[in-house]
Amino acid sequence: MLISKDHCRNLARALSLEWLETNGRGGFASGTVAGAHTRRYHALLLTARRPPTDRHVLVNHVEEWVHIGNEEFSLSTNLYPGAIHPNGYTHCTSFSSTPWPTWTFACRDQHIQREIFCVRGRDIVIVRWKLMGTKSAPVVLRVRPMLTGREYHGLHHENGSLSTLAVIGQQCVAWSPYDSLPAVRAFHSGTYHHEPDWYRHLQLPLEQQRGLDCEEDWWSPGWFLFELKPGKPHTLTFTSNATDSLDVTRLISRERVRRGRLQKSAAGADPLAEAFRQAAETFLAVRGTKQTVIAGYPWFMDWGRDTFISLPGLCLVTGRHDVARHIIESFAAHVSNGMVPNRFPDLGEEPEYNTIDASLWFIYAVDRYLAYSRRRKSIRSLAWPAVKQILDGYRRGTRYNIHMDGDGLIAGGTPGVQLTWMDAKIGDWVVTPRCGKPVEIQALWIRALDVGARLADEFGESEYALGCLKDRMHAVESFRKRFWYEDGQYLYDTIDGPEGDDPSIRPNQVYAISLCDDLLTKEQAKQVLCTIKDHLLTPVGLRTLSPQDSRYRPRYDGGPLERDSAYHQGTVWPFLLGPFVTAWVKTFGESAETRTEARAFLNGIEAHLQEACIGHVSEIFDGDPPHQPRGCPAQAWSIAEPLRAMVEELRAPMTTTKARSTTQKRAAEL
């Protein structure tokens, strides 16, 4: 995506536009088009010491000056208290995100290009400068790297314990500011001059907006000098790998070829689907010898719920079936008491099992993996034991009072614990507790029983299949009796809670349509979708609560208390457009007219790709117009679910309705 000179030189606009590079190991580089940092997470070399966890910022920034004759021009921009210095953004003429973040600057009559990119699978970031054109007067580039060496959620301040020493070699220099962290090695094509200094009081305005500490200090060990000539690019490569040499030219060539293959579009493809497909790799990372999904950048790790909601869109519709298998295998190995982990802590402690839905989303993902890959033997050995553990665990009861009730539906919840995806908690206050029987949990449970029946039948376990069919039939019957809210003509959000049945208009009811075919009549499904469209649909996603509700919060802003109390009380979530599009096409038919209407629901997030983090979709948006993007600027399921719906519902649907209808036919015969 190309950002014009007018936008690059508009400081407010250029600061609002972010770029992101990830390395597939949990590490990343990020910043703004303006060049100034606005978040604590903006950095050049940010690595995960135990991929994808234990992240540290090693190199924050590079400050650049161009010398042409007696004139000096800065390419950098920094924010200080009451000052912008230097103001390199005023020389920027364009920014492109393809194939990686690339800036062009005009300094007098010379044009200099800067590129920044991560190398996939390595803790390496490369910065490259080129003098454009064929003829030029001598141009000298001076570059100062800025280092911290801090945990990525923290901030760094001037201190006496930092080591200012350097190990200077042939075209390589190494610094070890702190003994507890790996050395930073810089491979360069210029000359290095050791001259340590501190840059103090850097301002991070987005942290200030979030009610957090917003100032830090950077340490600079020295500076590099490069003589720029047309046709002779110069590079500065940072790595935390213990290596004495790097073939930087080969790394660049291989990365360019790899991205060229990734960015090749299919003929006649929908541009939005192609943009999502290209962005999908961003969120895939290693965990040990397996794969996982990073829920969002810059501050989330891998979460069970996010992983399995995102897996079909990130891996299956994009053809990454082996990656999907590794992800399923990674989580299947950690099933405990019928639950998959919802979170692997940053520092590698025991996984956290604190969700009612992640395990059911795991079964859904297994089903979708089988539908795409057809690898039944793989599923039997890899996932079938875990699927049965989950189904049996929910039947007999597991953590947090999660259990199959007498009506065949799943109940759960204990005071002070948030179990569904609406999981905001402030101190001991769970903002949306949803104890009892949440609507989407029942849809997931009924879908999981359907999967259990089909897989058991496939693997010759007829008695187990029959048990799943009976339980499913019982749950469907109870759902139909209990969840329809006659006065509103839509579904209760939760039933049998501490305060009875909850008729709040929330988006969770859409899953009763998108995940199952037989929970509602066609007329009921239309009523539900019309209610959602009237109360919750926005150009960028679904609100989490109707604006007519007294608890509705129109904006997600302020400090942690204000933001968390609005997180699921009206805030818009774009990932919900995926199930909404699926439900819409299932309910109103697969005609060209219906699909065109459903595709229009995604127009808002298509426009958003040139806002916030370029090429990505934010985690959330304000409930009220103009629906300001908030939260994580690049969220996995915000891309994965709309992409899945586009491929499965709007372009070339892959359906497993035959298998589902066969199961339902057998249930009807009982």
C-alpha cells in the first residue's frame, strides 16, 4: 500500500499510520510512517528469547542524517516534551508497505530510499539505504542506533549499570548493555565510530492516551558512516544471534523471493481477500518444535480461543494445512481435565485453563482441518483422543463448574471469574460475567457433539457416536425451548444465570446460526439477523451491546479502568463480521444478490487497511461513529474470520453440509 507525500508530511496523519514486520518467532519490528515512536512497543530489534515468549526490546531506533555538501538533512523524527526534533518527516515523499516498509526522502535534489524488514525465522532486522537515480554529488549518511535492552512491556531510563563497551570487528560491532541479555551485533557496510551518549525524555503519546507511563531514555553507543552512491546500497543489520558473519545480500535476496511468492495474487481475486491472505502469515509463529498463532501485535501472545477461531482463516483457506496440523498438535498435548489452555504465560509457567469456549473452538478447528485436508489418519492419532477428553470432561464436569446440565446444555461460571470471550475484569469486578449458559457456548457444544458423532462413526466407535447423537438431540431440543426471547424476537444472551435469563442484545447469538443449521427456524434466524443489523452492525464490525442499553459505552478510551469497562459494553469487534457474513448467506440464500449484500458488510474494514497498522485490521473500534480504531492495531482474528467468510461464503464455498445433515438424519431416527 502506498502512502502519498501529503500524508507522509502531515505529522498527525503520519504518526497515526503504523507499520509492522514479524519474524515468525514472536519477535517483530514496528513503528510509524513518520518515524517517531508513539508506543513502547515500537522498536527495530524486538526478540522473543523463548519463542514466542520472553520478548525484549534490544534496538529501539536509528537516527539518520544525510550530508550533501555543507548541508545536513535529517531523515528521522522524534518526539520530546513540547518539541519535535528532528523533523525528518518533512522530507518524506512516499511510503510503501510492499514488499516491506520503504520510505523515499527528498533532500535538496537527491532522493534517498530507506527499507526496514525482518528475516523470517531469524532474529534479524535489516535497514537498507539507497541513493536513487544514476548521477549524484557525494552524499554521506550518518546513522546512530538507539538501544535499551528492556522487557517489551516496560520502559527504559538512564542508569549506571549499563555497559558502554563495544567489541569492534571487521564490518561488525557488538554491544552488551546488560549482562542478562544477549549481545546486539550490528553488521554494516560503512565505518563505525564509538561515541556513547544518552537520548533522554522520548515521549510516547499513545501510552499517555492509555493512561500509562509515557517517557523513556535511549542509549546510543556510537555512529556509522556510509558513502551513498547510485547503484550501491548500504545496509545496517541488527541481530541477537551469536554469529561472526552474515551474508546480508543473500538474506535480502531470499526474503524478496519468498515475499514475491506470498504476494502473488490469483487472477480475478477479490483485493480484500488477497490483502488478508498476504497478512495472514504475520500471526503464525513457532512454539518449540510446533506452530502457534499470535493473537495480536504488539502486545498479545498465543491464546487458545483466538488460535482456534483464527485457524481456519489463517491456515486452512490459505492452504497452510501442515501449519494447522502443528497448531492442533501443540495444543492437544496440553489437554487437562477436558480443557485446552487458553493462555501460555509469557515466562513459561504452567498454561492457564480459564475459558469455557477455547476447548470447544479446538473441536471446531479440528473439524475444519479435516474438511480441508482430508487427513483422517492424522486426525485419529493427533486430535481424536483430545476431542474425546474434551467432550467427556464437559459431560462430567471440569474447572469453574463447567458441566453438562440436566437439559443437555453447558453451564459454567464461578464468582469473580470471566470464562467467555467477553473477559474484561477490573480487580474483582468481572464486567460481563455471563455465568450460567451463554448462547454461543451452546452452539459450540452442539457443534462439538456433531463433530464427535461423525468422527466416532468414522473411526468405528459406534457406541460413542450414538452417545454424542443422543446428547446433541437433547441439547438442540432444550436450546429451542429455552433461548428464544419471544418479546424481542431474538435469542437470550445467557440463561439460568444468577439473575435469571439475560435478554441483552449482544452479538453472541449469531453463532447459533453460523455454527449450526437446526437451532432456529428460518424465520427466527432472519429475525435474529435483523436485530443484529439494526442494533449492532457498524461499517467495521459488530457492537458488543445495543446502544439502547443503559450500560452501553460509546468509546473505548481513557485509562485502564475506563477502557476495560467499555471493552465488551458497546465496543465494536471486526472479527464478528465473519460469523455474521456466514449466518447472512446461510439464512438469506447463496444468490449473487445476497453475496453482494454480504460482501458490502466488509467495505468498512477494507477502507481501514490504510488506517492504523497498514495492511491490518485493528482489534476493536469505538461503538459510536466515527468508530475510531482502538486496542491492538493488528489482530489475528480480525483478519482471519472475515477472510474465512469471504472464501467459504462469498467466493468458492467449501461445504461439509453433507456430513452434518447425515448426522442430523441419524439423530432424527433415534
